[in-house]
Amino acid sequence: MSVDRDALRQMVREVIREAIGDLKPAPPPRPAQQPSAPPPAPRPPEGPVATGPLAADERSRVDTVRIANDRDLDAFVRNLLRLFENPKTRADLRHGRLSFQLAGTQRGGAGSSRRIERGAVTERQIADIAASGSSLVLGPKAVLTPLARERARALGVTIHKERT
């Protein structure tokens, strides 16, 4: 099964816009003299639930999600928004310690690597390398852009720089 990543990204953006539009702003704080009501109990997540094994370093996790239709996509985005409410989970998501992959996609072997001899390595190339599960080997005449370095760190791509 081939997945058009750009189309999937566009669908996620649209669902997020719709989901955010459904959210109501928080009510203003109550005056101090009124007793506060207990917060509502959290709802169990619907649809795909992030459940993946911890990586070897036990500091990151890759969750596999199955998105077969618009309903699954909507449920995933709503679950993602719920994950973003927790400050620790939000930091994990932003820094790449919690990431997602589509069910059924194959990753490259643990020993696979991509070599770039010369030129600038961009963050798009890093995203492609991360998606294939490879590491990056930079030749002596290759350079890594600052955004690519940041993306590699967030996605957990190992970079080896060869010296002359």
C-alpha cells in the first residue's frame, strides 16, 4: 500500500483546523469566594491510541497508528490534541521523543545508512532518511544545515561525519 505523504499531511492539517474550531475557549476564572467544582473526569481516547514500545534508550517512543479512513484520521488528531494538553507529553512530541509511524510501513534495517558526499543536507533529506530508518554518513565535502541538524536530533537520525 502506497501512502502519499503530502496528501496525508494536508488531511491532518484540515482535521486539526476543524478540531480546533470545535474547541470552546476556557471559561473565565471564578471569583475566590465561590467553591470550585472538581474538574471533569478525562474521557477515554477514541480511535487509534498511541501505544508503542520505548526505544532502547527508554527516553523515546515510536507509536504505530493505523489510519484507514477519515474517521480514524479525525480520532488520531483529537487524540494528538489531548496528548498536547499534558506539558510533559507536549515536550516529548516537540523534541521527537514521542513520534508516530503508519502501520504497515517498512523501515530500513538497523545497519542501513545513506551516504552524502558533498553539498548541503537539508531538513527534507533528513526527514526522508528518518522515514526509511537509516542513519546519515556525511562525506568530507558535505555540510549539514542548522535546521537539518535540529530535525535530525528531533527525529533521532544518527549522523556520522567523515574526516579527511
